[in-house]
Amino acid sequence: MKRRRPSSYVSGFTRNKEEYPWLTEVNSQSLQSANKNLDNAFTRFFREKKGFPRFKSKKNPVQSFQVPQHYRVDFDRKQIRLPKIGEIKTVFHRHFDGKMKTVTVSVTSTGKWFISILVDNGEPLSKPASFAADTTLGIDVGLTNFATFSNGEKVANPRHLKNSLQRLKVLQRRVSRKVKGSKNRKKAIQIVARCHEKVANQRNDFLHKLSNRIVSENQAIAVETLNVAGMQKNHCLAQSISDVSWSSFFRMLEYKCECYGKTLLTIGRFDPSSKICNRCGYLNRDLRLADREWTCPDCGTHHDRDINAAINIKKFALQDQNLVGVTGAERAIEPVDSLPLGRGMKQEAPPLRAG
Ligand SMILES: [Zn+2]
């Protein structure tokens, strides 16, 4: 007789295992973590009204499972031992020390297997460094230029998906000509998946390099929160917007800032950053999306639309910090340890500290 566990889903599994013997072929803790994920998804759905949990099909291109404990990592023999699976030859991308937590095993649509291990190295996150107007960078993102900085630098949009679209179309057509369920169709699908993977790799490489450079060169970074999901409802732009992947970029900036002790400042999405003259504050209501350059009728400054927006984003963000008009580092404040970075919300200014 097996001992009954208090948690309801565990006892549920014991009952299921009699009915479906194949469940015993899998590590029981992996089953539990899958169940926990489902439980979380339902809780989120009921409490936060965030989308009904989606069924994870066996045909889903990305598959993964978790192993919370009872695994062993052997750096010398280049192996990882997983329960019920055994030794697995592994290529380690780095050596690590610390307390090992959950392992996630995943496979991509092209059949590449990955094991990622959550490790707690016990080191606290570095405290945010102080910043001032001259160590803060404003970033305006767009479709023509991926990013425009408040210092005037422009980063072109690499359009990775668009560059491969022609090839993808050809490959996709080859799939549709193959008999359904045939081996050749499977092979053709693999080739499409490989092409998609290449696009994703190119994009990630670009985003990681850019965000790394921005975070290492500046003490604080100001960005505008964008309603990306709302913008994608425009069907003409949806593909370009998902290709440009601003959300991933902002996510990378957010966690890299946290990791390296930098500050990410966000301004609300309703601040008209491109329509205001950054020199005199004149609001140009007639500015259309097609106007890439304009001259301020009030002070006569000639503006590049994107650079002006980037400067304004930096200005608004610093205004929220009570730092506008402050030159040099003499009045630089120490930012509060955890800045509230609510999505789509205007950030509360932290209290100024004397110093
Ligand atoms: Zn002006």
C-alpha cells in the first residue's frame, strides 16, 4: 500500500497511474511540476483574468519538462544524470558554483536539446549606481530605425524576418506539396523550422549585443512603455512589429539593468514625446507620422523626429526623478533600491535624498 500524500494532485496521480501505466515511466516530480504549472495558470486565469490556460499539444514545436531535484551534474565526465533517464552526455556552456535548483529540459522544433539549471550563487544583486542627466540615455524605438538615442546615435532596424521571408515562402510551399503524414513532409517541416530558428537566433544575437552595450555604457536608461499588443492589431504593421521585437528588447534591458546595478526609467505611453520641441517645449499638434523632420515655429530649432523624441523621453523620465535641469553629478541622487516599473503606468518619483 502506498502512503497517501496530503496534497490533492499527488493522490490524483497515484490513481491515474493505475489507469495509465505509462505515467510511471516518467519521474513523478516532473509530473507534479507540470501539474503545478497548470494550477498556476488556472489561478492566474481566475484571479487576474489573464487568458485561459492553453493546451500543450504533443505536436507543439517547443517541448519542455522540469526536474526539481535528485539530479546530478558531473563537470569532469561532461554528464548530467536525470532520474528515470540516466546519464546524458552534455556540452556545458560554463562552469558554475552554488545551490542548484530546478532543471528544465527543453527541445526546439529543430530537435536541439537543452538543459537549463537554475543556480543560486548566494551573491546579492549589485545596488543601483547613482545617475545624473549626463549618464542617462533616452531611447526611442521605431520601425525605420530600431532605436534612436538621445545622444543622436541611430541603430538601423535589421528586419531579420523580412530578409528571410522569400526563402520561408519557398520552403513552406514545399511542405504543402508533400503528402500529409509522409516522411518527406516531416523533413520539409524540419527545414522550415531550421529557417525560423535562424531568424530567431539572428534577432536574439542582435538584441543581446545592443542591450548589453547600452546597459554597460550608461548608468540609467529611459524608455517609453509601448502598447505592443495594441499596435499589432494593425494588420499592415503586425508582422513588422513582431519582427522588430521591442518587448524582448525592453525585457532584456530590464533584467540586465537589475543585474548590473543600473536604473531603467519608464515614461507613460501617453506623453507626446515626438510632438514636443525639446528646446522650448512647444507642442506641435500638426506633426504627422510621415514627418521625419520639422522646424519648431517657436524657437526655430530644426528637429530630427526620432532624436527629438529620444531627448524628450530622457527629459520626461528625469523630470519624474526631479532631476531635470540639473547639470553634472553634484546633485545626483541615489535611486531607490527597487524602482516601481509598472507596465503602462507612469512611474512614481522616488523621494529625493539630500546629498
Ligand atoms: Zn522650440
